[in-house]
Amino acid sequence: MVGIVIVSHGDMADGLLDAAHMIVGEQEGLATVSLREMDAVEGLMERVATAIEKVDAGDGVLVLVDLFGASPFNASARLAMQGDSNMEVISGVSLPMLVELMVQREGESLEKLVQVALEAGTSGVRTLSQTLNRTTS
Amino acid sequence: MPVMHVRMDNRLIHGQILVSWNAEFKIHHIIVTNDQVAADPLQVTLLKAVAPIGATVSVLSIKDCVAYCNSPAADNENIFIIAKFPEDGLALVEEGLDMPVLNLGNQAYVRGSKKLSNTVYLTESGVKALKALHEKGIRITCRMMPPDPDSEYWPTVEKKLPEWAT
């Protein structure tokens, strides 16, 4: 099964995982890493690498980060670009993205789950009025 | 004045820069300058990839950064310089950059450094560089985000690390 690591500023990663547990229950192969204000990017890279090792069962790892270009992204991207492990980094992690990955990841490839994450992350953002208009017109 | 802001930040381009500082200034050009970073192709590729919309990113050695900022090409740009350590700031000035203010951003713990705050740890060599900058009349500030006070930070360094500052 593809491993999942969530890397965020502050407590967001732990909060997201806590929320996801309420919707899909607890699962193996998930880890979180938090950036604290005193952290160096190099120290963050080490902690992300440790988390990747922990969840990697041989099928690859998805690293979900909060903000494109920010330190959680940069640290994860540098690890991915070093090329030591089979991983992809996706920014803009959200609850819709995370829960969809959690329900679909059994038996799916890393490449397929990247598409699942992108679609769930995008389709999770919508307004009530657009949704109502579509169903009533 | 083309160079709007000069910041020493170990994290280089990251969330605070892309969100808060980019909203404060209309940044046209982010120049990341540090000789080691400029010589690391992986970091150069990544830094250029995270350029905010409407801005370009260059990763240059200290010498090339100063040469660029003093060239006519820089005249019509709002430039935001990010270096890594106080020593880079001193090197920029010694190389000929006109820098009235040096802002300290994130300075994470490294071996031998001492704590000034949760976000700022300085080495002896870093403090000596700040002292040299202060003595050249350059104002040292310590603002993580734009709303932080732009008060003179050197007295704090002197007070907290007198063993290195005096």
C-alpha cells in the first residue's frame, strides 16, 4: 500500500489526520510532520525522510504538504529531487483530498493516487450557490 | 531604488516570503544570494520553480548579485534580496551593494549558535558580521513578517550576546 506523509506548518497535519479519522477511521501507513518556527529546512528534511521511511511499504509514498513553495514543500521537494525514494509531493492538502486517498489507496498505484488526490483536492472546493443552481436548473 | 528589501533567511524562499512579503511589496525579482546555494543545481532548480506569479527568481553568487543590482538592468525592478546568513549581508556590502537596512529573518539553530528568540539563533561569526554592518551605519532589523516592528535590533544582540557583540 502507498504510504502517506502529511507535512504542514504548525498543527495542521495532526489536525487533518484527526479529522480524517472521524470520517474514515484509523489506518496504517500514515505519518505527520510539523514545521515549528525554530526549525531549519535541513532539520525538517531529516524528519520528513524519517516519516517516509516509516510509512514506505515498498509501493511508494505520497507527501502531502500545505502550501506550494513554503518550507514543508521545499523540504519534501528536495528529498524527492535527490531521487532516493519512489515518491510524489502534492501541495494544497485538504480534508477532501486526504479522505479520498485513504478510501482509495488499497491496491492502487502511486501514479493513480496522484490523480485521485488532484481531482479530490480540486472538486472539494465549490460554493453552495453554484451547487444549488446546478440541481435546480 | 531598485533593491527594496534585503533579508537574511536560512529558509530562503518560503511561505512568509511568498504570502506576506509578496503582498507587502510588488516584488518583480527575488534574488537569492549565497555562494553555496548558487553552486547547488538542485536548490537552484527548486528556488526558480517556486517563483510567485508575476515575479522571477534568480539564484546568484554574492558577487554576481551585487553586479546585477548595480547594473542598469536593475533600474526598473522592485528587487527583494534573500541571503542565508549575516555573513552574506556583510559580503554584499563589502562587494559594493548600497544597503541601508539589513533585515534578519529566520536564523535557525546551527552548531555553536546561541538563542536570541524562537526564530533567531546567531553564531559568533554572525554577530561579528552584524557588528561590522552596524559600525558601517547600516540599520539591523528583525522582522519575520511585514507588520513586525522595524526597530533597531543591534541593541538586542548586544544585550543578549555581550560576549560576542563587544
